[in-house]
Amino acid sequence: MTRIAIDPVTRVGGHLRIEAEVTNGVVTDAWSSGTMFRGIELILRGRDARDAWLLAQRVCGTCTGVHALASVRAVEDAIGVTIPRNARLIRNILAGSQLVQDHVVSFYHRHALDWVDLPAGLSADPVATSAFARSVSERPLSNPSYFKNAQDRLARFIDSGQPGPFANGYWSHPAITLPPEASLMVLAHYLEALDLQRRTTRIGALLGGKNPHPQTFLVGGMALSPPWGGPKHSMAGEHPQQLERTPEALGARGLSDLGDLMTQLRTFVEQVYVPDVLAIAGHYVDWAGIGRGLGSYLSFGDLPEDDASQPALLLPSGRVVDADLTKVAMVDQAGIAETVAHSHYSYDGDDDALRPPAEGRTEPRYAGPKAPVISLEGSAKYSWLKAPRYQGQPMEVGPLARLLVGYAAGPGDARARVDGVVARLGIGPDALLSTLGRTVARAIEAQVVAGRLGGWIGDLTANLATGDLAIADVAAWDPATWPRAAQGWALGEGPRGAVGHWIRIVDGRIADYQIVDASTWNASPRDAKGGRGPLEEALVGTPVADPARPVEILRTVRSFDPCPACAVHLLGAGPGVRVDLRLLEGAVR
Ligand code: MG
Ligand code: NI
């Protein structure tokens, strides 16, 4: 038996340590540890509740707007405010475009290097690569010179002596078997996805004022100026160069620019991201039998399609329990509770208790190893993540959870998409309960949401054209209109899965605040009953060819796209505490 520690896990959003026991080439047990305490929930206490979203989104530099949205919704729920249609559409466009961008980055810049071989890609024939790329996608750009240019750029980058993210990959690993042409194809798209990200973050700049960390949320709606003359308003009199840089987001130029950016995102997802993921999935189809995990999935649902109090949702709400894809169970906020039995927190001496977030608390109490951390073995408490449970059970969240909830709900778009993909890969729908399934589900979801973004721009343009310029319920801004004491919550979905914020407000100030992030669910430690978290469970059974280079473990970890920064919400190494950071793979020193 070998005990492997990967710390830090690179190419994830935050500080994550994974330990695994490997026996006869297979993971037999695993521990997921968030190694950083952030204290956002404590920082929020006592603040003006109107600022909650601005501070809460600082929980992360990747998920940003996800937490701004959940937070502003929690306040609106507490004080009983309904936002105008324009605000709903703007929020959907911001959240939806962030989700699509994030999925693209998740695949190319965090996950693809687990499947692709850089040396093979550098020696691939660009002509053969072009032929291969044209066999998987009808993209006009896929000519030999496109791939030759990308190969030359990569070679120059590697030869520069500062190869950055390509420095410490597990290249030429026996488990990385992708053909050279497929490797070069994905590596070329890796470079192009960087450029796409640079261009499409402008969506966040236009509608959010900046990216990351949008600045335009407001209790009651959005803080964007309505176009003075409606969407046909022209910006006559402004300096042309100024117009070029900063068109008014909701004017004709801004809406047209936003529409162009949505088209760029959608085109890349349809012509590049989805075909690449399916090509990789077709080659590594054995990974449909690895990383299965718990088989229980939770989605709060999000992206409201109408203004009803119980709106139709683009991302569905529900639970799939015990891998039963024939039915969907309901989600009730009251089913959610967190334990700190194995987390570095205290619950007044009853750390095994399951506390609902509305009564939750964040009292850090480090009880891990004090010597250099060689192993977490023997530490009852081993993570800064709490362990959220639904009716006492661990649940996987994220794109796969949403896709399976949609599939289990019956005939419809999700079922048709799943049926199409599994038929193409020659697997059954059950095989999506796997490492491969998480990666494929993320791509399918990106296509669904990217396909809807243009529609929301159209709906927004049409609604503004009717003369409805309301963007916020301005009365909601004044806490004098609020109840003296109020409690609320918001359950929604970010790229990584279900996100919940709970708030208690007294005299306009935040009395209590609790966040249960998607990665708190997925990367959670064990609970009081000893039950593993979803990621821990998924790692059991993963084959490991070479314990010194555990790329297979990282495949399953990154299939969740974990963000422990969000999940624990100061690296507090007190006197005598040393943190052992071994740069095992991909890290930049
Ligand atoms: Mg929390
Ligand atoms: Ni995050």
C-alpha cells in the first residue's frame, strides 16, 4: 500500500490537498482537504446588507459573479423584493456567459492537459492534424497552416525557458494515450481559448462594469443606466474614440456588441469545445467506468426564464438519488445541513451535529497536524471545508448533476442530448456517472447555455423597445422600507454546481451569513458517520499506473473542477505550524 499526497493540486481554484491510498495499482481510500481558511462569512457580519453581494463575491477570483448574484438574491428574499424583467435578463446574461466562459477554461486550461500529451503534439503532422480536426468538426479554420502556426507558437514558448503551465506536466505518461494529431488539435485550441477568454470577458465589463468581480448588482435590480431614448438611442456628440472603448451597455451599440460576443462564444463552443471533448471521450471511453462516485446528485436550478414567483428554469432543479435515472426528487432548503465532524471548526462541543445553514456558524478551530504535514492519517479534523449533507446524505453537484436531473425528468432537451452523446460514444446513460461523464456533461451544458444567450439579448432588446426601462426597484435601496429583522436565502447554480447563501438582517446590517458553495459539497470531508464526500468517493477505484506521477487521480479531481477558495470561504500558519507545499505537478514556482 502506498499513500500519495498531492499538495497543492494545481489547476483548481484554490488550495486543495488530496491524499490517496493506493493498493495494487488502484485507489482504495481518499481524503480531500481544503488547506486554506478565508473567513468571508465572518467578514460579512456587521456590514450593511446592501453591500453583502460586493463583499461575498470576494470569496473567489474565478466564481465572482456567482456569489454576487446568490448574495443579492438572499437579501432580496429576506426583504421581499421582486426585480424587474430587465434586471432578470441582465443577470441571466451575466451568469450564463460566465458559466460558458468558465466551462471553456475549465476544460482547456485546467483539465485538457490531463488527457493530452505535449511532446506528441509538438511532433504531430499539421496536415494529418487538419484532416483529423475536419473529421470531428466542420470548422472552416482547421487548415494545416492553423495547426502549424499553433505548433510553432507552442515550441517557441517551451524553448523560451519559461514554459509556465507546461513546465511540470506528466508528459509521455503511460495513461496519456491520445494520438499526436488529437493532442495538437486540443493544444492549438488551448491557445485559442485564451484569446476567446480575453475577448469575451468584455461581456462582464459591459454589463458588470469590470471583470472579474462585477460592480453593477443592486438590491432590487441592477445599477446600469437605462438607455435614455430606448435601445435605438445613438451616442451622437460623444467622442468617437470614447465610443469605441465604452459604448453604453444598454444602448444600440452596446446591445449589438453583446450580441456579437455571444455569437463568438456560441460558435467556439459548438465548433471547437464540444467536438474536442467528444473526440477525447471517444478515445478514453474506459474512463466512463472510472470515478463513478456516490450516484446521488443535487441541483438547485437557475437561470429563470420568466418573472413568475416560481419561474421556469433553464438549469433544472431536483435530485437524483441512488443512481435512479427514472425519477427526480424535489429540493427543499430545509433538507440542507452541515457538519464539522472532520472540519477545522467547532459547533459548541457538538461538532457531529448537522446544522442548517440558517442556524449555522463559522467558528474556526484548527485541529490538524502541527508538524510538517506528511500525512493527514490520524487527524480527525483534516479540512477547512465543512461537510454539507442533504437529509444527512452527501450529494454531488455540478454540470453532471444538472444534466442527470434534466435527463431523469423525462423526455425533453436534456434527454435528447444525453441519448445522442451516449449513442455516439457507444455507452449507456449510466456510464455518464463517471469521470468522463462530468467532463462531457460540462461541454453539453456549455452548448445549452451558449445557445440561449443570444435569446436573452433579444428578449432584453425587445423589452427595452416597448418602453419598459425599469432596471431596479429603487425603493428597495432604502433600508427604512425593510422589515427591522429579516431572514432569507438564495439557492442557485454556478458553473461548479449548487450554491446557497443564507442571511439574517437586523436594522439593515448583516447579523449572520452562511455560504454553502458547490465545491463545499463536492470536495467535502467525511461526515460524523464517516461517509466520504463526493470527490473522495469518486477517487476510490481509480487506477494509478505510477504513484510518483498520479495523473489518473488528477483526472478525477479535475473532472469536478473544484474551487476550494469558494468552498472554505489567510493561510493561517500559526507558531509551530508548517505547511508542506510540495510542487508535484504543473505548479509555477
Ligand atoms: Mg460556509
Ligand atoms: Ni470559486
